[in-house]
Amino acid sequence: MNDQNQAQNQTQAAAPFDGGGVAAPETEPIGTTHQVEEAEGRRLVDQRKADKVLLVETLADFSSDERLVTADELLAAFMERAALAPPVTVAQVRQELEALPDPRFEGPDSQTVTADMARIKAMEKAQPGSAPDPEVPGLRKTRRLLSRRQLLSSLLHPAEALAEPGADPAQATESAPVAEPAEAAAAPRVVEREYAVALLAELLAESEDVAAFTAWDSKEYYHYKPQMSSLYAGILSTANNRMVQVASVVRDSSRDYPRPVPLEIFEYPPFLFEAEALQQCLRDMAETGEYADIRFTESSVGTVYLYSTRYLDEDYAAFLAEKEDVGAIASP
């Protein structure tokens, strides 16, 4: 290289610092990346969405404990929890989502789900009207994990939910508020009942998993379907009237399947009748006009079945009982 070319190169290399020549590549100021990450960690999710998730989780807790809940009980529990719950950041939601196992593949109960589903079908076939939910804790835990994952994902804007860790949060089309440093230590919120009532009404309209029904005594109850089936909820709602409980199970089975119900299922969960109490219940029903449709038939091997004449006649009920009982024994 001659002296002229060498001098020219040196001039061009020094030019950016003097404001002339070709501009050097811009570099990000030190600390900018850290500031972006910090701001991202402080961005809040929509408060109304967060409250809906908390309300669903409150209902799910009742259903997991096999308890039906009225609107007053549910809203009171939610308002107490919401008042103490700190604001939720996007970073917290993402962190929990990353920590949650996918129960379909790696959850603690993933190996039992198939077996549990097969057992549910077998139980329902052998014991019509029975509620299998309490008998399959593995499936219940798996459903809870799946629903938790779905609820958390609903808190994120679609662009945020799909973003890879470290992606630019500015890609979201909606902005979220930023938590102030002292916000987590703020005084409890005041959650108005009207606000909670509105949230519950929205959930009933938006989510198929949040269910409400009116029981035999005109009381309205709520339950969370992934943790408590509608069948099981109906059975629990009649626990305060044993005659209604037996009659409703027998009528539902005669109408929906149709098939009679083996008497012995009422000695098992969720009914748990003592033998004498069950016999007394049947005697009381026989003396009460509104249960005149509840009859019994007996298979050739001595198993007693109950059916409703509203939906099955005597001969057909006897045929179905014989097929269910003797046919099951004869099958290889």
C-alpha cells in the first residue's frame, strides 16, 4: 500500500468522530437492554381480566372440594381475595406459564389420564347415574392444570402470548399500564359487590366451564365443570333430601340412557347410604304420591334395580335389567 492510500484510509476511519464521512454503525447505549427488560417486568395485565381469572379460581376451589356454592358465597369469597391480591404483571404471568408442566405430556398425572377415562366409561356402564369425578383424582388434577394454563394465557394480549422470551413488547397493539414500585405494598382494594356481580354475569356468558343451575329447592348453585361435572353437581344439590336424590338419579337414568339403576350404587360415593337408611328411604317413597313412578325389578341372579314408569314400562325395565346383569356375567 502506498503512502497516499494509507493516509486516505486513516482519514476515512477517523471521519465518524469528526462528523464527516460514512457514519459508523449505531450501538445501543449501555443499560438500555436492562431498562427495557425492567419496564417489561413492570407492565400490568388488564385488571378486569385478572379479576375474572381470580373469580374462576375461587369457584374452582369450591368445586375441587366437592362443594356447591351460591352466588352470595362465591362473591363474598372472591371479594375477600381480590381485596388482598396485588396487581399482576405480564412478567409474572409468563413466569408461571413457563413453570407450569403441560399435563398432556409431562404433568404428574399424564400417565393416568387414559386409564382414568377408561375407568369412567366402565363405571358409567356398570353403575348408571353414578358420579365418577371423586374416583379419578389424576384426571381432576390434570383438568385443573389445563384450566390454569388457559386462564393465565387469557391474561396476555395475543401478541404477548405468542412472543418468545426477550421479544419486543412494543409489538403488542395495546399498551398496558406500568406498576409503580410501591404498588405491591399498597392498601387493600375496595371491591364493590356490583362490580363482582357484573364479572360473574360476564363469565356465565363467556365461559362454558362456569355453570349455574337451579336445584329442587329453588336455590341457585354454581360449579366449575372441569372440577365438577353437571351430573355430580346435581347429585350434591339433592343431598338435603334423600328421596329427591334417589328419584332424580333413577328418573334421569330411565329417561336418558334408558336403563334401570342397580340399587346397590346408593351405598357408594357420592350417596353413601347405610343399608337400613336406604330401605327406609324406599319405604317413605312408596308412601309418597309424588314418587309413585319409582318401581323396582329384579334380575334372575337376584340384583335389584330401580326404574321410573314415566320413561320405562315394566317389561322393558325387566329386560334391560336382565341384559345388564346376566348379560354382563355371560360376556367373556
